[in-house]
Amino acid sequence: MEPHPFDDAVALTRQADGRYAGTVPPPYWNMVGPFGGTTAAVLLRAALAEQPAGIEPVAFTVNYCAALARGDFTIDARTVHAGRSVRHVNVEMQQGNGTVSTASAVLALRRPTWAHQPAKPPAVPPPEAVSAMPTDGAPNWLQRYDFRFVHGAWQWQAQPYDTLRSAHSTLWVADKPPRALDFLSLTALADVFFVRAFHVRGTTVPAGTVSMTVHYHASAEELAAHGDAPVLCTVDAHTFARNFGDQIAQLWSGDKLLATTTQMTWFKQ
């Protein structure tokens, strides 16, 4: 059985304590570089690689410093603090003579406690009742996901909308081909949302994520129980100003909130 393209994309070879080597994944290539979600996922993999059993991610921030080109890269991961339950890890990806991404991970051995989730998922039709977004001819990474927009789909047009529209979208997303959910693929899913400025204005401009943070609310067991089913997502934005706009999202499995994420995206204007 051939490995899933995502597993190839996040594959690492250990070179020394805390140092790993990988290769930019062609199946997840975007227009001028790889899909940022796979970059985030491989950085998280390096952060988790030498941690004790049972350690899971709590919060993960990725800063995209420069364009990642085709070819090989290296990652250095360093645990800067290790308490009884919580660990802090700094991660840096290099290519050539420069740093292309940095990340910081908060990891923990999480224990059972009281639980309360005020947030509720939106009421939506099941994924099989929603048409899949066509991706034929789209950049490679878009063809690696099944997008089913309940509402808020983006449709490119040559001229901006006459009136600015909502930045909100609700959609089902799944790996294509299907793949069981885990922390790495969940991290990548946190970055699948199109730049909100495109939804608001209707047209594209040069744009990209400069920083993304993911907060994890589910355990490894809960992700495994989700299997390879689509994840329900809601995404929105608060503001756009002076070349930057934010983005917020929730990722759901049934009534369980799996993760929340926020981004800052740059746009040229």
C-alpha cells in the first residue's frame, strides 16, 4: 500500500539530536511555494519527535519568514523548558543559508479534569449533501483536499465586488484521498482556508500567511475516533488594514471542538 501524500509531505530523517531533514512536497505545491499547512505540520512533527510518550500539542505558532523553494530543508527543534506536565519547544526551518520558518510549541501531558464547552457547532447539512468544489486544474495542494462549502464559497472574478461581502465561510473539508485525522493533519487543515480578503473583495492580490497559531482541544484518542471523515469548519475575519488582515476559525468533529486557529495574513495593495 502506497503511503498517503500527506505522510510523504511530513516525512523527516533524523540527522542528530534535535536536527531533521525533509523535502518540499510537490503534491502540495501552491503557486509560488508549498502549502503552508504542510510546512506547519512538518514543524510540529519535529517538535514532537523526541518528546516522551503521551505528550500532546496544546498551542502551536508558526511564523512564515521567507518563501520555501523546491528541494531539501533542515529543521532544528530545541526544548527550552520541560516542567512536570508542560514543555516549550522552539523550532526553526532552514533552507540554503537562510531561515524560512520559525515555530514555538507548547506541549503537555494532559490529564482528565472537569470539562465545559460553551461553543456549539453550526447546524449544517451532512457533507454528502453538499457539492464538492471542483479542483481540476487548480494548484496541487487544492487537489489534495475535498472542499464542500455550506456557504461562503469564494468565486474569483476579474473586477472587485461593487459592495464588500462577508468574510465568513462554513465548509466541510477532508484529505483527498481520505486519511485518518491526527495532530499533524489537523494542523494542516487549520491553514486550508482561502485568504479572507479574497472573499470580501472577490478578486485576488498577492497575499499570504505570515503567522498562524493553532490551539488544540481534542486528545489523540478523540482524533483517532474521528477517523477519515470530513471536518466541519467555520472561518471569519475581524479586520483588514494597512496590508494585513486577521483570520479566525473553528474545526469540529460532531459536537466536539477539535481546534481553534487564528492567522495574520499579508496582502499587497
